[in-house]
Amino acid sequence: MTFPTPSAGFAVGNSNLVSTTTDGGATWSDPRPVPGGARKLISARCASATLCLVTNASGAGLLRTADGGASFSEVTPSDRPIFAAAFASPTRAVAAGKDGVTVVSDDGGVNWRPIGSRLTGSFFALTSASSSTAFAFGNSGALARTTDGGSTWANVGVPTSGRIVSVSFPSSTVGFALDDTGQLQRTDNGGSSWSLLTTVAATRVLALSPGRVLLVGPRGVRRSTNGGQEFRTVGGRTVSRAALDHAQAVGSGLFAWSARVVLLSTNGGTSWRFVRRPSGSNLRSLDFVNRTTGFAVDVAGRVFSTRNGGRRWTQLVGVGASEPLDVDFATSRAGFLSVIGFDNQAGGWVLRTSDGGSTWRPQLLLKGSIQSIASPASGSGLALAGGGSLFTTASGGDQGTTSRLTLSARPRRLRKAGAVTVSGRLRPPEGRELVAVAKLERGRWSEQTVQVATNGSFTTSWRVGRTAIFVAQWGGDDDRNSAGSVPLTVLVKK
């Protein structure tokens, strides 16, 4: 239902129902005749008492009236389903729909033109090359590039029927692409054309300059100093036998790694040394922001950080009960985690930290899953969702006013197993928010969801057998940022 003026109104509903009023809703017309088959009409948006657009649940075009609902015509703004339309002025209208398709009209909704362009191909991974440049790649040579932090993307494409598994551009014009059949290709004109260099078993390509190129995995590292024309094994016998499937350049340091091995080179890949990974961990994701500071996710869903090049790793328990998949940090303090759901809610959630991983705040991007994330610079983020949807943020994913979660426990120390009351406060509160409180004990997480009172307080009851850590997180709403608490430790000393 919508009222473009105090007296003129439109109501729409099932089975093509359109009814109008001219007396502020005191009386309503019989259903107006509408073209097309029976549809569920879901919204009406008007520029005036006479000019309106009506959307339907299937997204099959729009209904338009220019005479206050006396008659309607069908318009087709896009070949994609359209689910929302509105007027910015009597002449300018905007409509949006499936996969983010957006169209505009400058004649009151009669004719439409698209905004932006649609990427072709199926993407499954992201990689950032700088604070503004990143690449998405996938099946059948699909490759897309952004040079403005993700606001716009352009199709590049690689001439192969294989899946692109790695790309590396040392400059705006020179780039390398590796597919799953081992084909390594090079472009010298920003992707307009490509030439085949070699076909060799490898999992990653890493170009340090147009002339210096590394091929990583599946065993060891190979290095080229002539732009990929020839490669030679480097690092000695031990390194050449190491199973590797990822690579990363960070300043003067190069990292190559797999689930059980991490290598570091500080001389452009000529020689390598082993770096300790978190004890007892098989790695799922690894990201270093410099030669000493790095972050890791293991297959058990634990998150770790190191500040001394891997000599010591610390578990970041502030992540809570969500199971992390991928990690990417822009600085030693700002980064993202993609996770499998949050608070028993499936979907495309990420966790955001701006304090080095001490606290994490959940953010929901979409109903589907997140396949890959990247954080090119502090405050910016890129995410690739299932189905190939690309998301970007320049605000760290935050919106609205800052919120804060704090926790306290009674008692904080126990001599033996017993009951503990964990209380908290959300500021600023509105009441009825749902907060997830999680407990880590003996390496396992358990979770409770509690409703916040109007004063922002909430209380949970637990039984602890050994020393436990508690974390609270809240997903935010339309005008307040999400929040995560500092971990709270309850000691049990027998």
C-alpha cells in the first residue's frame, strides 16, 4: 500500500489485485483491470497521484499507470527479474533485481537502460594486488579485474577451457595466469591478448616483476628470471620435496605454504627457510601482513596470530563459536574472517576485527555462502559469494553508530566444577536484541542465545568443569554496528 498524496492511494496484492482510493482510504475502488496472467503484486511506488510502477513476486517486468490506476501497461526494464522500482522524480525512475541488476528510466518508466555491466563466467576465488586492484577468477578462463577497490569490474578473460587457479599481475599491463591443466599464460597488454609460456604441474604463480616469476607446488618452488620462458628449481632438496599449494608476497618476504608446511624467502625466492605453523595444526588459510605478523585458520576452525614470524602463535579466542574458513588482513589490526554461519544462522557471514583479533563483530552479507574474501586496505573489503556475486565495502562493513558488548561472571574463580552466571551489557540498547554467548572449555565451544533487556543487560547460566573462556557477539541492526566482547576467562583451580 502506498499514498503519493494524502488523498490518493494504491493497494496491491495477490491475483493481480490493484485497488485505488481518492479520499484518503475512506473508500476503495473495485479491482482495476491489469494485463497479463495472475501474479502476486508486491509493491507500488508513485511519482504522483497518477504515475506509478508496480512490481510482482516473480520479477517478470513492471506494471505502469499514468492515469491513477484507470489503466495499466506492461514494461520490461531488463532481461533479468526485477523486484523493486521507485521514482527519484516525475521523470527519473530506478529499478533493481536479481544478481544486482540495476536499470534507470528518464521518461517516467517507459524506456529503461542498464547501469554498469554484467560479468561473464563463474568465479570461485579472489586475490588483491594492491589497495585498489583485485582479481576474481574461475571456470573456463573466467577472469575479472577491479582497479577502484571493487566499485566496478571489467572482464579480462584467459583463452582456456580450464579453471583459472592463480593469477599474478606485477604491473598494470603485465600479468600471468595459471589454469588447472598446468597452462601458464602471459599478457603484456592488460589482458587484451595472452601467450602460452609453458604447461607444467603447479598450483600457484607469483610474479615479482615482469621478469621474475615463481611457480609454486605441487612440490617445491621453481623460479624464472626471463619472464616465464624458463624455470629452475630453487631451495635445495628439502624445499623441492615440500608439498605446497599457496603463495603470497608481502613486502620483501615471500611465503609459500600448504596444510603442513610454511616456507619464507627474503631474497626473491632464491632460497627458502621453514616457518613454524601453530602447534598441532593443519592449516586451512594463512595470511601474513609483513614478515613477522601473520594470521592462520586451521582445519579445526581455530584462529591464530603471530607477531614474531611464527616462533610463537597465539589462539584468537575472541572469534567465538563460528567456524572460520578464510582469513585476510590489510594491516596488523584490521582484517576479516569468512565463517560458516553465525549463532546457528546459516548464510554468508563474515567476522571483522579492528584490534588485531582481540574482538570480532559479525556482519551478514547475504543468505548464501562466502567463497573467498580479501582486504586490500584498512577499512576496505571484498567478498565473493556462491553463484559469483561480488561484494565490496569501504567502511569495513560497518554501518550506523558504534555499539559495545561487555561481559562479567560470578564467580570468576572456582575451586572445583560448578555453576557460573555470565552477565553482559549491550550499549546503546533498544531491547529484545539477540546476543550469542559462547563458552570454550576443553577445546570445544558451546553456545546460548539470549534476549537483551531494555536497559541493555542479559544473563546466562553455565556449568563449568575446567577453566573456560566466554565471548559475546551481536549481529547489529539497521542503525547500529555489530559488536563482539573481549574474551572473559573463568578459572577453575582444583
